[in-house]
Amino acid sequence: MRKTLCLLMIAALLLGTAPRAWGEGPALELHAPSAILMDAATGTVLFEKNADERREPASVTKVMTLLLVMEALEAGQIGWEDRVTASAAAAAKGGSQIYLEEGEQLSLDEMLKSVVVSSANDCACALAEHVAGSETAFVARMNQRAGELGMTNTHFVNCTGLDDGPEAREHLTTARDVALMSRALLGHEAIRRYTTIWTDTVRGGAFGLSNTNKLVRFYEGTTGLKTGYTSTAGHCLSATARREGMELIAVVLGDDSSSHRFEDAKALLNWGFANYALVEPLEGVTPPPVPVELGAAEAVTPVPEQSGPILIARAKAASVTRQLELPEGVQAPVEAGQRLGTLRIKAGEELLAELPLTTPEPVPRLSFGQIWLRLLQSLLS
């Protein structure tokens, strides 16, 4: 026998529309020839324009460079207290830089800050060498990691995005792939200490840094992430922002001017925030314990198999209901992850999501002796 519990949540969220991932949405007029908008929490694509067209990413490449540095830090392969030495190759890098001299040492913190804030190519190379021993070895890791992330249309030839060699013509990615690696980088909370800096200094205050991502100062909720420009790549940007608990990733590649790339990114972000919302599966709902017959524990409290938020059209948020369907009891033994029931999330009569409710831990069956002991205890109490 099953019982149904239905609870209503009213959210103070208004109008919206369905994303292109779920059906055609309204068109966005963008200058960029290639673009994408992705929800960071779920990875859902909300809008795309030629998102799989291979293009040069310029310094947006450094999203992958930073990702590998953060992963090396978290794995203990390098340390926050490390001093990073500039090689001749690093010092010779052109483009944006802090003018490292061969043999100069800076803290890993200052090297990382210089890459994130001012897109320093010399520091990016120095960090790559610090992690992998050489830029060539590091680039091999970049391509391996790209494959692991599902970046099927990406090939890196350097860690900076500079087009200073003939092989640079093979340094290609797509807006979709940039969004994938941007999402992975956002998973490292420590990087946010740098991506939200507007101005700062290194070398004891002797060298000033100014963020190339102007959205950091001029767009509410900006969390990052990376700009890029070369004459062949055009103006590129992976822009991330968070509002009302939802973080979006807007990627534009090949824009014809710096102002247009920021306009395009803002248009994408504004559209996403205006049209979508995240809901927590169990917000306002507490699943009741399910009694376990002859179990070592008398009851087990089910949890959703999927714990992350669910992306919905903002227009539907005010009519969201949650329906729990659970049995009155279950027989021991109960396995960890065993399905006990269902959580249905609806907007009116429309089913938005149906999530299994499962047991978080096993509940073994009582032995014959334990059954008699429990019976005796109940008689004596």
C-alpha cells in the first residue's frame, strides 16, 4: 500500500520560456559568430549559435591551463607555498605578460594571479613547466584532459593561446568545449579568489594588474572567467556569473571588437537569468522515515538519488509542486541505494522531473537471537 504526500511551494519568480535544449526558445541577436550559454550546475545548454564550429580561442586557452594547475594543487603534486622559476622560454613569451626575467622566482600565488587577472603568457608558461616539467609535456596533459571532459573538437598546441608559431593554426576549440572546461574550472572554489579580482599588484606592489574581464567591475554577479584576443582569433570570452543561486557560463568566440564580446556575454547572461531558475528537489519537503520490518534499524529515511538542483523555466517556478510517493513499510534486509519510492516535481500538470528515492545506508535483517532480545526488551519496558 502506498501513500502520497503532496506539498506546494510558491516561489517569487516570474516569467520564462523553455530552453533550446528542450525546444526552440526566442532568438538572441549576437555579434559573435559562435556562442553558447550553459547552466553551470547541471551542464544544460540554454542557447547556442554555431557552438561546434572550430575556432582559435586565443587566451581563453588558459582556462585549461588554470584547470590543470588547480588539479595539480588539489592532488598535492605542487603546493601553494611553491616558488615558481621563470625559464628562458617563459621569459621569452610575448603578448600579455608581467615581463618575467629568466631565473626570476615568484610565489605560485602571484604567478596564478598574474595569469587569471592580466592573462600573463610568461606566467602561464612558467606554471606549465612547474607542473609538467616542460610546456610540451603540459600541452599533452591539456589534450588528454580535454578528451576526458568530452571536448571532442579541441586540440591544443600551447598553454597560452598565442599564435606565434606555424602550428598555431592547429590550436582550435569550440564554444561548447570552452563551456565544458570552464564548468570544470568553476568546480575549484580556490580559483574564484582570483577570477573576481579587479585590480591588484605583484612583486611587493611594484607591478600593477588590471583584470582584462571588464564584467568583473561592470556586471552584477560576475564570477569570472577569461578573455582572449589575437588578430586571427578575434575577441573571445568565457564569462561566468551567479545570481539567485544560479551560475551561468556564456562563451563567445571570434567577436569583431572587445566591446561586442562583452555586450554579447551580457546579453546571454541577462537572457539566461531572466528565463531560468534552479529548484532544489526537496526544498520545503522532508521525506518521512519508512519503517523497516525486522530490521536492525527500525526505520530508514529515503533520499533523492539525484541530490543536485533541477533547472526549470522561470515562468514555471511559481507553480512548482513536489509529490512524495513512499511505501508504508519495507522488509529487511534493505540494501544501500535500494529504491523505496519516487519524488515527482511538477508545474501544474506538467511533470518536470521524476527522481527515485533510495536508502542512504543498508539495514540488515535481525538475527533470530536479536528478534527475541528485542521482543524481551519490549515486554520489560
